[in-house]
Amino acid sequence: MLTIFDILFFQLAVLVRIIKKMVKKCFKIMSLSYFSFV
């Protein structure tokens, strides 16, 4: 039986995972553009 808290916690975990992936991708793009400008 899923409670509303279980659903919220699961959505939060998925959101954190997506944000981490996006941050990694942005960091990679930023470092690549930084090295191409140097």
C-alpha cells in the first residue's frame, strides 16, 4: 500500500537524479567551452 509520502519521496528521488544528470551535462559543456576559449 502506497501512501502519499512514499509517492512524494519517490518523485523527489527521481527529480534529484535528473538534476544531477543535468548538472553533470552542463558542467561538461561549460568546461569544454572554457577550454576552447583558452
